[in-house]
Amino acid sequence: MNTTTELTLSVIICAYTQDRWDWLVQAVESVQKQTRPASEIIVIIDHNPSLLLMAQKQLREIIVSDNRETRGLSGARNSGIALARGEVLAFLDDDAIAAPDWLEQLTQSMHDPQILGTGGAVQPYWAKQKPAWLPEEFYWVVGCTYRGLPDTTAPIRNPIGANMCIRREVFSTIGGFRSGIGRVGTRPVGCEETELCIRARQYWPQRTFLFHPQAQVSHVVPEQRANWRYYRSRCYAEGISKAFVARFVGAKDSLSSESTYTLQTLPTGVLRNIKATLVGRDRAGFARAGAIVMGLLITAIGYVVGCCFAQPTKDEQQLIPMPVVEDTLQATDNMMSNV
């Protein structure tokens, strides 16, 4: 492990639709303008031939390849990992824009061999007006940092997938993201990084992941995700996803962070928002308090359904090993020689 010189760093961005093309271009450009440059930028296109062709033609000085694994975010990330040569692999969503010092802040602790990976803050960029009823405790519904996460650098169970970096050693030792748990297209499931990070901590119990809130990205929240219907479906899907994770890594570890969140963060949020209406005359306070209660209830229902009735598919049970092979490195060299 390299601990004396600057670690080599690969950035992986996965994309699946032309609808987010403009954001993908901005995401790539934000990585190219970092104060701490990446060794390589890899864009993986998830089973979309026309988008792949567009990206290969228009995105310059980066590696563009297709998802050679199962369709979905987990398979796409695993395809990127197989191509990457960095000692540290950073992940950015295709609709997220990194701050200029993102990589510098995100990797500041990675010279410590006890740190398996880090995550940063994901700030919402509302395509339309932010819903007044949406509580900050449930910003995870739209893929953003939520109230309840640390305010300063601190250990965490797992980072948010839109803004994280993980040592290559993790993937080469315990395998990649479990295929099928994460998003496939617009299906609002997740927890692939949760399962991976828990698996890593179970393998290396003395090592940890850190949260660096100063490592910032802005995450686009489109209008179709800023409504009650999406809120309900995302909460329900989160419950099912957590049930699947519990099957693979055990309920105790899979719900370790949720205990504090449920017993402390959410009740405090309900009281704070009720007070905002009664004292501060914030008419949306009652709505946010109600959304917290309903969000918890719907997520719990999803978890029960996932535990009792839903069965993981063959893809969701699959764990892809991540060996570094000469053929993969040669393929990467060939791509780089063509840019």
C-alpha cells in the first residue's frame, strides 16, 4: 500500500440515459477542474448503445466504456472498477457536480491505512422549488446528505454513493458491489454501498470509513423526484433494500445506524417542526412533521415486506469478484492510446 507518495486516484461515473447528458458533461468537467487531479476519469454507460456512442465521440481525454456486467448501477460500477488502475477509486453520480476541491478534501485521510474509504456531503440542487413539506431528515430520499449525519469529520457506517472513495484493496479482497441491489434505471432501490461497506467492516473490524463534510458535491433533484409520490415509493423501496442487505450481512450490522436515526434524529425532527409551526409560524412545519412519521412508517412496512415476502433475484444474490488481470489493464491502455 502506497503511504509515502500521493495515491493514484481513479474517478468512476456511471450513466444510463441521454436525458441526463448535459449533467453528465458537467459532472465530467467538474472532475477535470479539480485542485487535486485524478489519475484517470472513467465513464461507464449502462447498456445504452446510443449513449455509449455519444459519450465516446464527445467526451475527450477520459476512458469511456460500457457496462459488461448485469444492467444496473452495481454492475456499471463493477465494470468501472475492473478498468480502473488507481489505488483509490472515487465515485460521482452522473447528475452531480463536484466542488473544485472535492477530491482534495475527499482523499485527505486516505494515507492512513486504517481508513477503508471516505464520503462527502451531497447538497441538493433543486431543478424546481424545494418542497416545503420535505424534512431534512429525509433528504436521503433524493440522494443527498440528511440531518442526522455528522457535522464534522467522523466515522460512519457507509458513505452516500454519489460522493465517496474506496480503496482498491477493498474490491480486490471482498469483491465488488452486489449486483442487483442498487438502482436499475429509475427503480428507486439502493443500499449497494451500504452492503459493500458493512461487508468490508466485517472483514476488517479495526478499520473504518470516514465522513468528510467539506468534500462537497451538488446533486440535481429533478422535479419528478420532488413530490409525495416519489417520496412514498423511495421510502418503501429503502425498506425492502434494507431487508435484502440484512439477509446478506445480518440485521444487527445492517440496521446499526438506523437505530440512532429512528430513536433520536426522527423524534427530534418531529418536535422541531411542530415547534416551527406553533412558535415560528412556519405553516409547513406540521407537514414536515407528518412526512417524518409517514416516511418512517412506509419504510418500516417495506422492511417487513422485504423480510417476509420479497425474495432476492439471482442477480441480487450475485457477488462479483474484482480481480486485477493483465487483460483488463491492457484494454485500459488501448483505450487511453485512442483518446
